[in-house]
Amino acid sequence: MRCLSIAEVLRSHNVNVYFASKQHSGHCIDLIDKKGFTVLPIDQDEINSPSEGANWCPHASWLRGTEEDDANEVLTLLRKASLINAIDWVVVDHFSLTEKWHRLIKQSLDAKVMIIDGLSDRKVDSDILLDPNLVDDVEKKWNHHIPAYAETFVGPQFFLLREEFSKLETKVRSGTVSNLLICFGGVDKDNMTTKACRATRRWLEQRHINSDVNVVIGAIHPFKQQIERMCYQYGFKCWVQTDHMAKLMADADLAIGAAGTMAWERCKLGLPSIMTVIADNQAEQALSLAKRNAAVSLGAIRDTIENDILASLQALDEAPERISTMSANAIQIMKGASVEPPWIKKLI
């Protein structure tokens, strides 16, 4: 989704944008195509592709193949599309790809590479690095993983805001939760949405105060029908692949969600949140946001997570001033963010 946001900004500046995406289960190729971008679909042979045994970096198994094969497949697709000499920049958003893949692509295309990454768990060969996380010591985190010539943009102020988020009013919440938003991203493979809905239902029954609850899921959510039935039963409003995410955030007093990209959008609108870590790359920013008292972090998913969400909701009811404090701190974190951060100009 963040690559789509980048692509739409670049297109507004008359830049031709193409996507290369492997056809994993749950891929978003149809959505990318619907947005009007050309997709080069990378085939995969899951039977012959290495998976759990892949070890060139911590998330190597996600690629379902080797870096060399993957790079060569991309280059072959570009040749077939007569684009091999038309590429100036390659934007890479993938935790399985290292400097080996980047160099193969750079040398073959005579292009530059921009990396979007917050893990710093492998060496990359990037001309631009975008790490939107809150980082206390940038040199310590990145110096041993990027080339000396890489231009770095580290911090949530460099996060690319979708235009809809820049148009809405940023406000400090009062502390009263009359509108609650639940969203764990488009896929949510661990079904945290259901756990959060159950916890919210229990919380509402205990407090005897009506609150509007909006639940947002993606069209490819693996538990979509179950969540839609649950929301109907509970009296919650379920939104599927909505185009009104910014408005839903702006109207909410509190959110329950993941500590991923959406955390920065919530901060931009001053929306405090109860967060869980649903992927490794979210752990650092969850801790950073909690440390700055801009959100409540429950850490990684565990058996007690539903009860932990309920306890957090109850704690905020008992100390509503915490909501106002988190809201004000969240706004401060995103001060300076824009729909066209400085790195976007280098791709135009």
C-alpha cells in the first residue's frame, strides 16, 4: 500500500511507474491494476523454490526462491515489455532482498535503487534509504548496512502521507472515547481484528456507555466473512477496502491496531492507539511510540492478547487524561511530514 502511495505521487508528476510483484497467495496485483498501473507478475514455482532452508538474511524464506533467480525474472519481464532501457529508479520494499539483488538490478538497468526498510538486518546497496521509524541513533543502526554514498531519510517526518491525510484537521483528543476504530491492515493473517472486536465488545458491556465502533479490513482479509458476521452481531460498522480511512481516523477518539505504517497516519491526525506488533519490523517503532507516550504498546501477539486489549481499554477509562497526552505527543512526532517529502523529488 505504501508503494501504491508513492506511485500515485510520482504519476502526478508524469513519471511512468511499473510494479513487479510475485504472485504469492494474497498478492495485491488486482488492486494495483485497478489503480491504473502496469504490473509485471513474477511467476513462482513453490515446489522447486527454497523456503525454510534459505538463510542469506533473516527473512530470506519469504522470497520463495533465490535472489539471482528473482532478479533475472524481473529483468526478463522488463525485456519482454521493452522497458529494459527505460528504468531510472527501482524502489525496493522487500525484507528478503540484499545488496546482491540490488547490484544485479543496478548493473543490468544502469539505474539507481531506493530502499524502504526499517530493520537494518542485512547489507543493502541503495542510493536512497527511507526508514520511517523513530530512531535514536541513526549511525549505529545503519552505518554497517548501507554504502557510504547512500542518502538517508530516517524518521517519521519523511513518511509519505497520502493526500487525504494532509487535508484533514489535526486535533488533540479530549479523553472521552465515543468513537473507536479497529484496523490491523489489509491482510491481518493472525486475525487480530477478531480478537480486538471481542475485547471491545466486553469493554462496552462493562462500561454501559454507547460508543460507535468502526472496523476496517481489506478485501483479501482471510477471515472477512467471519468479521462481517461478528460486526453485524455486535452492532459495529464494518468497512471493507474503504477509501475513507483518513476520515475514519479523524473522527475516532481511539484506535486499536498494528504498529505498522498506519501508526504514522494515526499520529498525523493525533489519534492515540493501542497497538500490537504483528510483524518483526514493527517492534522498534512500537517501543519508540510507547517510550514517547504517543501510544500504548502491547508487544507481540500472545494467548492473552484479547484480555490485554480489554485491560488497556479499562485503564484508559480510568485515566482519560492519558488519551489527551498521547494525542498531543503523536501530533508532535509527525510535525513536518508532508505529501511530498524531500526524497520524492529525487525520483522525479
